[in-house]
Amino acid sequence: MLPSRLLPGNALAYRLAITLLPLLCLIGIATPANVAVSGTTKYVEAATPDGDAVWLKDTRKPALYTQNFGDCLGSSLINVTRFDAAYYKDNMTVLFHLEGNTNVANESVMMYIGVYAYGEARFDLTFNPCSAQIYSVPIEANGIIPVSDADVAGIPPIALTIPDFEGQAILRLFANSTQSQIGCYSAVVTNGATFSHPAAVGTVLGIFTIIAIAASFATAVYVSHIPTTRTHYAHSLSILVVFAVFHHIFFTGSLSVNWPSVLPAFWSNFAWTGGMIYSESMQNSINQLIGSNKGNTSMVGAAGSGTAAEDLGGGYELSQIYKRSFSSLFRREPNSWSNYLQHLRSVKLETHLAKRTLANSSEGYDWYGVPVKPGLPLPGNFSGFAGTLAEENIPASNAFMTGFLWFLILIVLVVAAVIAFKWILEGLVRYKHLDENRLAFFREHWLGYTAAAALRMAFIGFFLIIYLTLFQFTYKGSAGVTAIAALVFLVFFLGFSVVAGYACYYRLHSGSYAIKRDRLHIESKKALGVVPWIGLQLVSRISEGTPPTTFLGSMPWWGVHYVDEDAQRIPVQEDEDYIKKFGWLSARFRRTRWWFFALWLIYEFVRACFYGGAAGHPMTQVFGLMAVEFIALILIVKLRPFEGARLNALM
């Protein structure tokens, strides 16, 4: 029976197609392409729009190509060890490689490849290896498929240049005997342009961070008078502020939201500030501790590799795939017999489904990826913290241990650096290269400086550790890792609660608190000098030099005031005893805002609860954090807690 689209007058052409069809269908039996070899470099022939022949390097960079891939069926009967596809715009071909093995015997398959960009289908190809038997032996399939402008009309030109192009290539394999899916693999599609440059951007950020650390340390150790030194230290660039800014940027990616690919790529430049630094040996050690329990990435909003994802790419319609399997060998949904003939002629110029040795990096072709490791989400899925960590090749199940271990390494390095600096100074003094009185206070109190440096780093990392522990609780991975996270959480939460409480008590225990009546004035003013605004001001805060304003009204108010029973007590920022004990907490804040470290810890803890504890609940995270950040913004603007004006501006 003739296909319905073939006219009776085309019977001769139909017989010709039937004759050629097995040659086109069987993988490995095809006409060789025009290939030239120059030394060790291979070239392929192509034609310019004017019809002139040109020779192109076989290992040239494709316009679009796939990278890492993962199993999107969960129980694929065909184990694919390599799946990559590449689109070459210069000679309008699609190249793909497929390698794997299977235990399915005596089964013919149908293959479907779909390319999706920004949630929409852009290109698809269905072909049938025409009853080629798949045995339990290694499988190697290669394809060089010519495409026309109509075939790739769905791929906009900007896709070839836009950074972090968001695309997926999905390979589905179906058993012809049952017409059921027996394999599914998804790979991320890219054009090579990206905002992810951690080696360059991360290095620059690291250099500036080291400069800030050196500046802070220099102002702290160069002691002539402790209160004066504290003042200089308070106006230097704060490491707390630097890492707070970095953490605000990077950990935004921990919200359980399906992010566009460009954001995780950008955030990867800041991953090191959150302790997410990939080390093969460290990850292997963590994997041994975790075992096979990688957790469930879907709990935090991501689609995991090795799990069923039937709706990936919008799903598929089995009837449509088998309906067009015959015609797609020639042209994707042709509308006339002339399209068949046109495609048959193109076979003379380029091999269709050609068999050749799999190209690899040793031959200069490195435009392909590898199977993602267990615990990572499907390539192209950037949902939640799991998707953000996928840029670093770190599974979400390993996030806590990775961050915690790098945090411990940082503490050790900081302590070692302070100790090394001390003994370097002693060596310079001993050999008369440094005056004996230079940095004498630091050399005498180096143990206190070492302890203060370690505690300061712990204070800076409070949000990081609390977030990672809460994320581990939510993720519900390995029981052993969760137990470690619980212990670390208790140490940090209870430890800083006690220390912060004692630091406040140490300064305030000799006084008392009193409630005093006051009045709140409502005034008309102008924000930024031009915008009409309503201002509030306490009568007790109005001084003689305050410029006059338009009075609108007032209302009763009450305030809690601290009454120091020691009238001769020096201010906290001049109290050498307090600075030595708690300067690592309070030294950067204003005289009347020295207690702000306690409020900062509360703020960081609440943020960590929304980020980590509410993982998997994006609405709770987004609106909760919006409220927290709005309140924090108002308080920071109102209180201006830092003594240095630049630090208040950065916050």
C-alpha cells in the first residue's frame, strides 16, 4: 500500500525510495562524506550561499552543541554513556553521537531527538533504524543529518550568540514491538557564551577580599592607643560587609525557584564565598560518608537525574512519533513529493546516518559532555539550590559537608596566618631587620589576636553555617550527615546566643532601665530635597540646632532608656577592657549602636530560616524574605549602625 502522500504518478519514485530506504536507515551503511585530510586535521566540504565549495575543519566549534546529560526516565533499559549533538550553521548539518549498552535483545527501536529553547520546541527529528537489532554489546551510533532553513526556522539567530542560551536536547528511545519508551536522556544545549567565569571573576573578587582583610588586620595590629586603633579599624573596609554582600548575591540562588540559566551562571562567580568549591577528592570523601542516600532533589524544587520526568520538554505523543517516523527520514513533515526528492539529492553531498569512529577530545573534538554524577539535577534544570550547585558539579546532598569543611579550612588558614605573622616578626626582630618596639602590642598579645580572628570569622560565617544546617534538615539526606549538621547547628546557635547575650550583659549589668514619657512630632518635610514627605521625630531628640520644619501634629510616646549608675563610666568605644574582650563583635559600630551585633545575628538567623528551613516552599521564601529585607533596610537606614559612612552605604 502506497503512503497516502504519494501520488499514483510517482510510483517510480516510490520504488526508488523503497530501494534506497534500507541504506539510509541502517546505522553504519551509508555513502561516505567528502572528507579531506591535511596532516592530522580533517576537513569537510561545504558550499557557500553562492555555490562555491569551501573546506571546514572537522573539529571546528559548532553553533550550538550539547554538554552534560542525564537519565530522565529513571529506569532506562538502554544505558547511554555518551549522547551529544551539534548544529553547524556553516554547512547546515546536525551531528550526533550515541554510545551505550543494553541487555534488551532482538528489539528494534525508534529514536526521537527534540531540541527545546526557553520552554518551546524548536527542532525535532524522528528516525527508525529499520529493525536494526540491539544486542547486549556496546552500541555506537553516529549521525550527520542535513537540515534546511525550514528545519531550523524555530531557532532564532540570537540563540547562536546570547550568553547562557537556555536549551535542552532530549533523546527518547522507543521499543517498536510495544511502542513504549525504554530510554530517555536529556542534555543541556549551549553556544559556548556564558557569564560563568569563576576563574577570572572569582580571582578578582578574591584579590579585593584579601586586600580588605589585609587592611583590617593592619589597622587592628598597629596599636599605639587601643581606642584610637579601634577608630581606625572601624573606618576600614569590613570583611563582614564584603561577605554579606557576596552571600546576598550567591544564596539568592537557594530560593526554590526555576531560575533562567543566566542567573546560576552569574552566581557561580560567587560560589567560593559560600564555601561551594569543587574538589574531586573532597567530594569522593563526602560520597563515602553519605553512601547511596543522595536525598531527593525534587523536595527542594529541582528535577533529579535518574528519576522519571515524563513531562520533560512538554512530554510526547506516541502516536505522532510513529505517524511521522517514515517521513522524517527524508524531511521533517514535508508537504510535497518535491521535498522528498530535494532531500534525496542532499544525501549525495552529506552522509545521512553515517558510521564513523566516535570523535573525541583526543582528536580535537571536545564539544560534548559526560553523564552527570548521582545527586545532580537534570542538565538544563536550574531550580532551587540544587540547580545553582549544579554549576559547581556539587550535589545538593553534599552541600552542607562541602561548605562546612571549607569553612573549617578557612578558620585553620586564618589562625595559621596570624601565628605565622607573629613568628615572622619575631624572626625579623631577632636578626635586627625590625625595631624591637615595632608591633610590640601584637607580639605580646598574639594569642588574643588569634582567638579574636577565629571568632570574627565564625561571626562572619554565622549565616552560612546556619543556612547549610537548616538546608540539610530540609533535604533529609544521609542520617550521619544530618547528625553532624544538628551538632554544628547547636554549637553555632547556642554559642553565639550565649556570647552575644553575655557581651550585652557585660556592658549593661551595672545600670538599669527606665520608661520615660515622650512625644512624637509629625512634621512635613522633603525627602531628597524635593519629594514631599512625612517625618517623625521624638521631642527628646530635638536639639537647638535642628532646622525648623512644618509641624503637623503630635502624639504621646514612651521610650525605654538605659540609665548608667556609674556617671563616670567611659563610653564603650573607649573602654579598653571591653574592646579586648568583645571588640571582634562591636568595634565597627557607632558609640550608640555598639549592641547592633546582637540585632545582626537575629537578622542573619531569620534569613537563614527562610532560605534553608523553608526550602521547597517558594512563596513562603519569597514573601517572607521580602518582608525581612524591607524591615532590615528601614532599620539600617534609620540606625546607621556602622561608624564608617561607607559601610552604611554598602549595606
